Amino acid sequence: MRGISLVLLYVPGLDEGKAMFLYFIKAEMSTPCGLPARTVLTSYYKSKHFKCRTRDAFNDFTSPDQAILCKDSNQSMYCQLLSGLVHRLQVLRLGAVFASAFLRAISFLERNWGRLCNDIRSGVLDPTITDPECRSCMSMVLASPNPCLADEIEDICSHTSWKGILCQLWPRAKYIEAVVTGSMAQYIPALEYYSEGKLPLVYVAFTLLPNMCYFEFIHLGDNGTWLVNIDEEGEVPNDKLVNLVSVRLGSYYELVVTTFAGLYRYRIGDVLRVTGFHNKAPQFQFICRINVVLSIDNDKTNEEDLQKSITSAKKLLEPHDALLVEYTSYADTSSVPGHYVLYWEILHDSSSFLDSSAELDFKVTPRMLHPCRGRARLCVQAVPCPRQVCRATGDTCGGVWHV
């Protein structure tokens, strides 16, 4: 409740409508000894803390719990978006836990808005939704046919460009709430595109409570830079650890925990940055996972450096009125010297930008990839002509291009 209380200081009236927060569970697995294993969010959504939560104006979600708890992610997404569209004029908050999940929902809506409109127009749920719990809860959402609402949504979604679509579909929405730090920072431009920059992005720094477990931190760096200079598998010397009350503003740390259940100085692998203090309690921002790197020989590129390089290189798309929606990468060591391969998913409004068989040449200079250092820079210098060819490899939100 404290998080929503802070938001209320700047965004009043949030108790006068609903929140379209898209939540999902993931499949569970069993350990070799038979114990169930699942993600922390799945565990929370299935717990009594979520199912039996106090109902008030601040957790009035458009999504029925049955849709959130559906194991089929496509059926869950369909039902949650359908509920959000039915209540579109009551929605004041949009979001998901992570920005990537919210953008997947927009992509899903692009592909399925016709079916969703048909359901609203007829008042009957699409027969492809077969989960009994989903069908039961959605029968109450689709209480009666609403052809006027279906026509409104159809008119908005049929536009050629989806720039600003969020504000058109949910005109009372005041902000988007999602994690947009660390690797999620790459999705900020896409969120701004779909909201036309009119909806602020809200993410709250978190505080670690010392009664949960004993927290310690490995100091990684200061002043906006950090280096991974400690063996990820080795034991951390005592002189490298600081406790919760000794962290410094602006510094980077790796989180280490000792729990009541028996974990002793367990390295979580998360890199956190101290963003401020509430009274004397430090507040943290998640930066990235410490073990998510591209590695070739002795060169290691961490997640933050890769993000900086992408931010620099994607400026090449601006003259083409195109938007980098997402990217992924891997280290290709099949040739000498090895190199990093990036795949870009590009969204563009103009049909004349590129078709699936076209090629886009652009110059990637070593300076653009400077944060990646090492082999990435040497690879660019090693090619006879430092021009990388983008070739379409698929069709999702936009096009996927091999850089």
C-alpha cells in the first residue's frame, strides 16, 4: 500500500476507476526429490495473499483472478485483454510486472483485435477459449452484446499506425506501471511510441526489510560505472562485503543473502544501485543480472554495456522513421576472430520502409559499440567493409532483422 500511497501524492483520483494490470503464471516443475518449483510471481498469485487479498479501490483489476491463474498463456492473455477492453472507460492505470510482458500484450492485441471485437459485439466468448474457469468468469464480463463498444474499438484498432493506441483505447489512463530498469530499459521507446509520450512510466525503487533475511552486498563500483571483478562461483572474502547500513548513494552492489531456511551468503546474482534513502533505509533499483554477459575469449560484455551500445546504434533507424522494439544477441565463435551477433525487431509505419526481401545497409562504427569493447570492436574493424547488412528473418510486432 505504501507504493500506491506515494503515487497518490502525484496522481490523485486513482480510486475512481480500475487498473488493467496484466499478470500471468508460469508452468511449475518438480525437483528430483519431488518438491514443486515455480517462479516467485507464480507462487504469489497462487497464494492466499493474492487470492484472498482485501478488495478495495486500489486493487480493483479488470482481469478476473481465474483469467490470471489460467495455465494457458494465450487464453489468459485473450481473456485479460477482453476484460480490459470491456472496461476501457473505467481504466485509470495500465501495466504489467515487466515492460516486456506489456508489449507482448500489445502485439497480441494487434493480431487478435478482430476476434475480441466480435466477442464484445455478440456477447459470446470465442470458442477457442476452452478453459472452464476462464469461460465461467468471462460470462459475467460479457453480460450482454455491446455492438457500440465493439464499433468504437474496431475503429481505433483499424488505423494503419498504432502510435498512441494506448491513449485511444483507454482514454482515462494516467500512467503505465512496469519494471523498466535493467534489461527492461530497451522497451521504453516502444512504450513511449504506443502512448505517444503522453503516459508517464511509473516504477518505484524498493527497500529491503532486514527481518526477511540478513542482507550483505558486494561493492562493484561507483559514479555510474561498475566492474565484475570477483569470481562468480568463488567464495567472497569478508573484506569485500558490506552490510545494509553501509551502502552508499549511487554505488553498485551484488546482493548476498543469508536466510533462516539455511542459505549462507548466497549470491543472488542481481546488480542493484542505491538510488536514495527513506529515512535511513536505503532504496535500490535493479540494474541487471550479473551473470548475463556475452563472452568471447577473455572479453566479457555485461548487460548494461550491451544496452548502451544498442542505444547508440539504434539512432541509425531514426532517418527511416523506424523503432527498435526488441533485440537479442549471442556470441558467435565459429570464425576467428569471434564476434557478437545482434537480432533486432524493428517496427515501422511506412510500407515503403522495407519489405521482407529487401536489405538495409548502414554503417556501424566502432565508436557506437564502444561500451562493448574488446572483441565486438575488433570484429567491426576486421571486416573489409564496415557495413552491416540487416535482413528480415521473421514477422512479429514488426520485422526481425539480423544485424
